[in-house]
Amino acid sequence: MARVLSTAIVLALLAATALAFALTERAKLEHSPILGTNVTPVFSPDARDASKRVAGISFRLRKAERIEVWVENGAGDRVRTLLRRRSYRAGSKIDLVWDGASDNGISAPDGTYRPVVRLPHRTFVLPSPIRIDTTPPKIAVRHPQYPIISPDGDGHHDTFTFSYRIDEPAHAILLLRGKQVLFTLRRKQTGELVWNGKPNGRPAAPGRYVLSVSAQDTAGNVAKGFPFAIAQVRYVVLARDRVVVRPGGRFAIRVSTDAPSVQWRLNGRSGVERSGTLRFRAPRSAGVYHLFVYAAGHAAKCAVVVA
């Protein structure tokens, strides 16, 4: 009798195992009622760009369903109900957005959340998590820097290049007097930025310009601009704008430019000299004359007072 009972138990276990296997294989063959899932992986309610302040959740229904959708935190607690129970036809596309707030209107803390879809007889936790990140990236550059450039296209000091490092993959941003002039196409942690001295497509006027750096991460957080350089745009500059000299006397004046040579004109005379210190003989008649020095299409002027 005991032997017969043991045999019956074994047969029952085998039958149960076979049934479980069959159900498992059948479940594998069944199509998921949800398809075409698309979820924003990371966003920031504080992002500068309004399109990055919400997370999008979209999917399609394979057949007619009555569904409810919410977002839960890592502990499995419901944070925000996005869609209360509602019936949809087969093939319906569901598009929802979450602004990062909970049902009570309080902003959810930074962290990872998951969208959940409840059907009449099943509940799906979508495999694509959503991360809230409101911490701006940190960008570092060497500072202070005082570059001198002349964006005149002559191949001499036309641009200013500097390296940067960011604590996470992000777009690097260059600001000129607080206005964005460069935004990298790729999100990287290290790289170089090159300012060509042409904020509006044209060479900048001579003067000093404050350069700042910032960064924008994947979530859309933008770091506060950090001033790190005062760039001087210089084409040709004379050390003095007024010289007093006796009639026929000699005088010298220093010219600052990255051009290897300059042209000059004084009282009907002209010439070409190497850049650096220029030496002249003053006119023999008393009066006020003007010395013009040219380099790469730019000019500087000095009054020569002969007395």
C-alpha cells in the first residue's frame, strides 16, 4: 500500500511539473499587452529648457483595455497618479507627462522612479526607469587667464583655446559678457573650447571681454556662469597717442600687434617696418601731425606735436 501511495505522489509531482512548464512556455509565447514603450530616462523640473522639465511616458495597447497609470519610487510607493482608470480601444497610443511633482503637489526628491501600468488582471512595471536630477554639473578651467587675440584672419593669434573638465558628461558652454557664444554638440567630461573672437560672425572691436564658462547636463541643468578670463582683442596698438618733439628731431614709439610687419604714414611719407619699436624723424616745421600705423587692415593713430 505504501509503495502504491509513493508511486501516486511521484506521478502527481511529475504532472504538476509538466503543467507548470506548459504554463511557463505558454506565457513566453503570449504577446505583451503593452508595446512601443518610450520613457524619458532623466529630466530636471529646474531645467532652463522647458522641454526638459517633464518626463514623457508613452506606449500602445495591443487590445482594448481599461488601465490606470502611476509613478512609484524605489520603495514601491505610489508618488503620482498620471492616469485614473479609463478604457481604451485596441491599438490606442497613450501619451503622458510627469512634471516631477507628487499627488500632494510637493516636488519629488532626486532619485529613480518607475512608471506602472495596471490592467484589469495584471500590473506592469515598465522596464524603463525615470531619474530626477536637479543638480547642475560642475565645470573647471584654469583661471585667471588673460589672452590677447586679433581675429583678423592672418593666422597669428586669431583664436583663444582653453581646456575644461566637467564632473559628469555635459555640454560645455562659453559665455561672452554673459551671453552664450559656444555650446558643444556632444556631452563630454573633458575637452577644449575655441573662441574665434567673432561674437556676431564679425571680428570683435578692440577692447577687453569677460569670458565665462558653464555646462548643461543630460537632465537640462545649467551651471552658473563662472568668469575665468579677460580676453583682449587687439589688432594694432601704439604705446602713446601723443608725442612732443622738436622740429626735425628723432622719436620712437612702440607698436603692439601680432603682425610681423606694419605700414606707416607721416606727413606725406610712408614705409614698411618690422613690428616692435618704430623710429622716425619729425617734420622740420612746427605744427601737429598724425602718424598712422596699419596692420592686417586695422589702423592706430598718434598725434605728433612738433614745437
